[in-house]
Amino acid sequence: MLAALRCVIHRDLLLAARRSSDVLTVLLFFVIVVSLFPLGVGPDPALLRTIAPGVIWVAALLASMLALHRMFASDHADGTLEQILLGATPLGMTVAAKILAHWLISGLPLVLISPVLALQFDFPRERLGVLILSLALGTPVLSLIGAIGAALTLGLRGGGALLSLLILPLYVPVLIIGAGAAEAAVSGLGGQAQLLLLGALLVFAWAFAPWAAAVALRISTE
Amino acid sequence: MEKKTGTPSLEAVDLHCVRGERRLFGALSFTLRGGELLRIAGDNGSGKTSLLRIACGLLEATSGEVFWAGEDIRRLHEEFWRQLVYIGHANAIKDDLTAAENLHVACTLAGVRTQPARISEALRLLGLAGCGHLPARALSQGQRRRTALARLALSEAMPLWILDEPFAALDAVAVEQVQNLIAEHLSRGAAVILTTHLEAKITASAVRRIDLEAT
């Protein structure tokens, strides 16, 4: 079973490496959106520091949403999804492996580049850790929740718009808590409470979202 | 491995299938034992693929049940799928992976352990010697189909094969090769279901046929 899960992750990473434009699109989108704000708002350091957590978090949320529809679409189109559904491994586990691979491709790069972008906002350097941690805990939750939506809207015409409508309300709590953590760090409150909450959300999502997405996949491939 | 007597049987009881408004087939029952070949015939759109998808549990029949070794496949889940090879209309081939990588992924997902040597042997058997390292994008339609079917050469231990139009896009040599693979598998005591437009020349202890227009 572990061999199958490793195989799924390895395959998805290999595909992403051979088709790197998909990965770069998401990353570039994130970088551009975040970089435009200091240009548009003006160079007032106090203002930039105030909006930094929100801007970075909203951009990360939009970027990860941009990548969502790709999670199952190509497997669905070429028939690989049928083979995954008929696989020897419980579907929930395989879906969890796919979500992990998807986060490594589309979420982790955002986390890694965020400290560089935060510098544009005069984000206090010693508090960068909290921002990175909040994104590292939060973006997997976005991928996990998004997987359910991506599975539900698989193969629908205009699925992209529906996906955003379905998922956005569920993303809002993650956004509020995640941006809240970074904001608390900027104002000197620490942000531990929000980080703990994000961690709890992540554990909860890992436990349930893959199974929900698996059921959704079975329904939408019928 | 599975002996003739040990191969479980696939039993469909009173299957009805309605897709959209159209009734594709109804009151369809069959039993398939080890060593038997079931050929499903019918015009385009007569529900051949739907029947295969119901038989392997991808699609829920409007009513009726499918049993594997006496158990409902909807309860067996992975236990049933671990013993099944399904090759559908779509080849499940990734353009960006090589033929060998595609084959490795397909086998690993199905729980079949393979070595690189066996994979190149399977590709060679299907006339793809030397194509193993090419990205699937560079392969022709027929070669992709061959890559998908090369899985059969690595799945001797699976007691049930369900093949949807296995001979589509294949040339005469490859058709014969695949027919040999199927005949060999049947002689091992496994069961095979397939749909095809060709009059397949496969030797089996029992060849059965379901004509979907007739039901």
C-alpha cells in the first residue's frame, strides 16, 4: 500500500517537473499580486506593515484556488482516475497522497517565497517565522478543503466558477485565522493562539477531507 | 496461484441500466466462472461500456447486483479490485511520462509489484521494444493502446480481466498478440470479459456471448 502512495506522489511530482509552467503560473501569480500592493498603495511603511498579513494571505488563498481545478482534471481526462478508483489501495489514502503532492507543488513554493515578499512590506524580520508558520499550516488546509470541491465539480461544464463559489465560504475561516496570526505577530501579541487553531484545523482536515473527496470522486465519475 | 477450481466466479443478477432517459438494458443476468470468456456484443451506444463499468464497480446499476465469489462487489471494494484488471476506453497513459513509467504506475496502483526487467519484457512482447524510454507523447495511438495492454502481460495473477474494446487502434500483429495473452490467461483458469467488434479468435474452454440488442 505504501508503495502505491509513494508511487502516486512521485508520479505527480515528476509530472509537475516535466510541465513546470503549471507550477510557475501559480507562483508567479502570487508574487505579482503581492508585489503590486506596495506599488498601488504607496510607500508609507506604517500602512504597508498593517496590510501585509492580509495581502499576503489573500494572495496565497487566490493562488492556491487557481491551482485547484488541476488536482483531478488531467487524471479524469486520460482515464487514470478510473485506475485510481479501481486501485488496490483504499481510495481515501490515494486521494490523501494526491493532495499532499498537490500541496508540495502549489502550496509549498508560496510558503517558501513569502518571507522575501514580506520584506517589501517592511514586515518585522524577527516576526517572519509566525507568517511562514501560519502559511505552512494554512495552505495545506486550503488544499485539503479544495480537494473536496475539485472532486465534486469534476467534469462539470463551468466547473471552475462553481468550484470557487463552493469553496470560498469554507476558505474564509482559514483566511481569518491565518491572517490573524500574522497580524498578531506584527502588533507584538505573538499569534500562538491562532497558530494552534490553524494546527487543529489542519489535523481535522487531514483526517476527514481525503475521505470526503474520495466519496465525491466516486459520485462525479459515475 | 489461482487454480481452476479456486477462481471465484462473477455473477450478475438482474441488472438494469438507465442512463439519462434511455433504457440501455434490463433483466440481464450472467455467471462467469474461471476459464470462461464472456464477449459482449452490441452496436455503438447499446451499453457495452456501461455494463463493463457496472461489472467492475465504477458505475452503479439502476437496479440489480454483481457478486464476486458470492459477495456483493459494493461491499468488497478493494478486496475485489485487487483481483481485477480493467482496461477502459481511455488508455490511462500520461503524455509526459515514458511508456515504461506509465506501465510501472499502472501496475503499482493495481497492487502488482514489478521490476524494470519485467516491464521492458512486457513492452517487448507487445512490440514496443526500444520505446520504453520515449515519452508517451511521441507514441502513436496504436502504440499507446499497446502500452496500456502491456499491463496484461504483468497481471497473470489477477483472476479477472475486464477489457473495453481491447483491439481498437491495434494492427493485425498486435491483435494476435493480445488474443494470445487472453487465451493463455483463460487456460490458467482466469475469467475474461471483453467487448469487441472483431470476431475474436480466442480459444477458451467456454466462450459466452451477450448481445445487448437482444435483451
